[in-house]
Amino acid sequence: GAVVSQHPSRVICKSGTSVKIECRSLDFQATTMFWYRQFPKQSLMLMATSNEGSKATYEQGVEKDKFLINHASLTLSTLTVTSAHPEDSSFYICSAKLTEARWAPLHFGNGTRLTVT
Amino acid sequence: GENVEQHPSTLSVQEGDSAVIKCTYSDSASNYFPWYKQELGKGPQLIIDIRSNVGEKKDQRIAVTLNKTAKHFSLHITETQPEDSAVYFCAASPAGGTSYGKLTFGQGTILTVHP
């Protein structure tokens, strides 16, 4: 079964509104989670690293005020797309390390399809 | 930063044939190389991974080889089945430390297995 759960799987929102996406680790604690973005028929691009109890670190070119990340507990990270615009429409996917071991496998959630109208 | 190139972009095979997907990477600090299978509308599913201290790893019909000197690694699927049809991504990450888990992905390969 899935080890990383995302919610919602699909969301449609109006331009200018904010949308929150949840990423949960199931049956394990994840001090670090990662958020990716995937455009249709393209690869995954890392957006940010979510660290439990501290600020997220963002990849170059990703607006931290636009994509708010909160990692409030060892099993939950949230990504909030603020003041969404049609160009934010994309597939957002999170991942988590199964353990803190050096070579811990990285598992992904099933993604959230965001459509901004 | 790391750059991962993946080839081919599309691959079509007959059921029972083998499929090979190749990736190259640029950053010698990368030493963890997972492969993911992504079906339409779903997140990537980890199918196999290899660490830099290993040259080859096999799991039933799937195998991965790594040449650190040449900075390339490959996915081999034998006895392909129609349910193997999906998009396959290679990825690379440094191992350990704060950078582990920051995956750089290849462009993806659309594999189609014809019955």
C-alpha cells in the first residue's frame, strides 16, 4: 500500500484564491519531505525541501511567498499555493524518505492535480 | 547543479522482448540512482534503485547497472508485459547529508509494450 498520502487528488480553484495541499507519511515519521511540480508530459522539478520544525528551503526560481510550505509535524507537510493563477495549474507531488538511514528509499505520493480557472 | 539526460524518449517493444533505458548524469557527487514508473495521473512508483558502491542490481525482471566512471546508468526490463507500459524516470541524488533526497530527474521514457 501507499506509504505517502496526498490530499486532495484533484482541486479546481478560481484565480486569486489559495489552495492547500497535504502530504502525509503513513506509518513512519518523516523529518524531511520534498515537493515537486510536473507539467503535462514533462519531468518532475524539485520545488522545495520541507523540514519538520524549521523553514523550508526553496530551489532557485521558486517563489517562497507564492508556495508556502509548513511541516508542522513528523507526518504532515502542507503546500499552499497563494493567489493562484492559471499558470500555477500543474501536478504537484510530494516525496518522503522512509527512514533517516543514509540510503533510505524515497517514496512519492499520488500527486495533486491543480487547475486554476 | 546536477543534470540528468535520459534516452530514448519513447520506446516501443513487443511483449516478451527486453527494454533498455539509459541515463547519464553530470555531478560526480551523485551516488544514489533510483528508477520510477509513473502511470497516467499517478505519482511515481519506485521500482528499483542502486547505490554508487554497487555496479549492478537485479529484482526479478528488472535490473539496473551503474558505471560511475562514465557517469551512466541503465534500466533493463526483460520479458516485458503490457502492464509494464508507463513512463519511466531515472533520477540522481547525493547520498547522505542535507542534500539527500533532492532528486534530479531525467526527461522520462514512454514505454509501450504491444501484446
